[in-house]
Amino acid sequence: MCAVSVRKLLAATATIAVFCALASSASADSFTLQNTNLAGVTNVGTVTVNDTGSDQVTVTITMNAGFSFKLNGGDVAFNGPVGLTAGSVSGLTAASGANTYAGLTFNGFKTSQNVSQFGTFDFDYSNVKGAPGGVVSADSLTFVINGTGLNASQFTGFGIHFCTASGTNCGPSTGFASSGAVTAVPETGTISLVGSGLVVLALLIRRRVRPAN
């Protein structure tokens, strides 16, 4: 009886260890889309990345009230992973309210893309196709990415194309949002002042080094 109990205890311990190992190997990351290129607009949504299989993650973009993800012509850009291709993405699905739009595709793909004021991203999937007529934005977007050795912890930042209204009609304007900081772009006036200063400095230096007659 004692030997049987010990075997059962060891088996149970091994099972728990396996589950713990699987749990510890899975990861999930969340990114707040806190910065935008529109004046006065911040925190438009959240991107979550979850390990959902071997070499597989699921990305979910959830927009806050008053904003939506732009579909036709829209972008999802991100940094971190390596070796992805246009075919790495599947299961693209959009949703607004009770309506779900499955079977969508990204018609654009780049391995290096500058997005507005947020710099260059490693990958950019864009131009969603397959939504019903009249559906040009969505409150959420979900897709699966497969890649050798891929896991959620490899993702370091996201940028998306968004609309300034909830639902499927996009809204009055669009912009770009990122989980990273905005890169400051000098105003035209500031650039002119800097240029003028450099010209004056060059003239002064030239005058000082001019040989005496």
C-alpha cells in the first residue's frame, strides 16, 4: 500500500511539474498605444500579445471608446521578432460591437517601414481586405503570427493606423498611434533659424582666418 501511494505521489508531482513548466514557458505582453501624431489625442487603445502555441502568438488590438482601427489602407507595425514573412500572419479577424468580420487579409507587407513620427519598424502589415462594403474600421483586430522560435516576449513595440471614432465608419480624421515615444520633428521656423545661425558662424570663421594683405 505504501509503495503504491509513493508511486501515485511521484506521478502527481511529475504532472504538476510539467504543468508548471508549460505555464512558465508561456508569456504575454501588453502595449498601451499612448502616443499619437494628432494634437491632444493620447491613449487610443491596447495591443496584447499572447503565446497560443509552439512558435505562435496571437495579437489582439483593442481600441478605446471613441477610436477604431483603420482597415482599408491601415497599418499594424511592430518591432522585436525576426524572420517573418507576408505568409506569417493568419486568422485576421475584425470586430465592432456584436459584428465579427473573419477571413480578412493583409494585402501589404514590408520588412522596414517608417511610420509617421515614430521611426522605423521591423515589420509592417497593411491594407486589410475582405471586410463587407461600408466597413472601413473596427473596434478590435485579432490575428495569429507563426515563426520559428517566436514568442510574445520578443515583441518590443507597436504602431497602428487609427480613426477618431468608434465603429465601422472610421470617423472625421485618422492618425498614427504608437506604444513608443514620438520623435520630435523641428518646425520649419526653427530649421531656418538654425540654418541662418550656421551661415553667420561660417562667415565669422572665414573672416578670422583670412590672411592679411
